Amino acid sequence: MADQFDPAPHDKYAADPRQALNADREAHRQLEKGLMDSFPASDPPSATQPARSTADSERPNKTLWQRLKALFN
């Protein structure tokens, strides 16, 4: 057997793997640069709980069972 059978013929329209790898590396480099430029964030996360909204305070305190039952009524 001098030649091995290759069931997949060469695709002349396929992208060059080296160009695709270079494009991926460039995109990754730009994303990393953007991440580093945005660190630290402009507003740090809050360590406190936010105040209850008016919608939360107006809602009656129902049990989980009552809320589930109301969904099917």
C-alpha cells in the first residue's frame, strides 16, 4: 500500500488554519486589553442590602404554598 486512502478531499474554500489562529489570537488580545483597561470598575459592588421597594412593602406576606396555589387558580 503505497498511498493511504483519504476519504475527505481537500476543501479549496476552507479558511487557512494559520490565518484563523492569528485572528483568534488577535481577538483574544483585544478582549484582554479591554478588560485590563476597564479594571477597576467605576462603581464597586455594594456591601449592603438595598432598601425594600414600595412594591415589596405593599405585597402581603403569603406562604410559599399560598403563592403556588394562587398560580393555578
